Amino acid sequence: MAEAQETLRQVRDELGCDHRAPFPAIYVHLEQSLKDAVRNPHAFDEPSWLAGDLNTGFVNLYLSARQADQNGRTVPAAWRIAFAAARADGVNAGQDVLLGANAHIQRDMPYVLARLGLRRPDGSSRKADYDRFQTVLDRAYGPAVRDVAARYDQIVALSDDRWNPIAGLTASQLFRSWRETAWTHARQLRDAPDESARRSVVRSIEANAERWAARLAAPRIPDYRRIRDRYCAAHNPS
């Protein structure tokens, strides 16, 4: 966790006022929240899986997508929309965060879950630990939002840690729904009887994440890029 957190911190700092920076910024807080949670030996049934293999595999998928984008290589559609929105005008930092979270949770998570296994060596389900991780997210979200608002975009602070462009949903509800979808897709990948069935699940995963990305990227404020850049420069002196 410490290594992952430091890597994400470096990514955040290297990006500076680039609009891709808010996502690794919140990720730094998430890693800290996970580190704090596993100090309690009773927090999870299998902390070595949750904070070890799963966390490492999950972080690496984000880093791989970022590196591919940096190098001009093809990235999954949900990530492509997220990165493109960060380069465009009119998107606020809250959207950047949610676009990254959508691509990472709804697109990346099913694959890493299916690869690592949904059951422990004794055959019991890992779902309980997976669900308990929501508390880690919830604890990280408030400090992360305040940090993003302070560094990148003050509009993020206007909704009292509840900002998102999906009316009627808090971020906690949104992430909970996305994580449930990711688990369902991972189970479908695991249970696919043949390659044709697996490809069908993959298409569903990619299409679902892409639809959400398009929806999240749609609201725009004209000329907001200039406002964000000026605010970030003033609050992040080099």
C-alpha cells in the first residue's frame, strides 16, 4: 500500500494542473484510508487479499491505462472518454474524478476480481470483504473532495462532499452501485462456460462503462477550462 500510495502521489504531482490530476489525487486519499483500516486486525477477513493482491492489481490497471494514454496507444473506451474529457473545455474536476472512478470500478474491477478469484482458498466467498471496502471509500471521500477543491476546482466543494452530475445520487450510492455491478460482471466472467460466453460478458463490461462515461462527460460549462487552470495555478504555486 505504501508503495502504491507513493506512486499515485508522484503521478498526481507530475500532472500538476493537468485535468487528469484529480483522479490520482483522490486515489492517494483512498490508499491512506485503506492503510488506516487494515491497522484494525478485525476489519477484514482476508486483509492480505484486499490490501495486497487486489489493491496492487487494481492500482496497476489504472497506471497501465495512464501510461498507454501517455504513449498514444489505444485505451479502453471508458478511459478514452475520461482522458479526452480532461483535455477538453467545460468539464469540472468532479466530472474528472467520476469519469476516472467509473472507468476504474466498472471497467477495470471485474477483470482483476475474476483473475484473482472471488473465493478464498477454503472456498468461502470474498464478497463480505469486498463489501466492507465501501467503508474505506466512504471515509476517504470527504477529505479527498476537500483536497480536490483546494487544489484544482472550487466548484467541487459546493455540494458538501456530495457533488456528482447524476441527479439524486450521492457519490457513496453511486460507487456502491458501480461496485455491485463490477462484482456481478466478475462472477459472470468466472462462470462463463466457454470463450464465446466470456466475450459476451466482456462486451457487456465495456459497453456499460462506456455508456456511463458518455453520460458523465456530457455536462459542460463553456470556457470553464480557463477558470480551472487559473484557479489551480493560484493554489498550486510551483
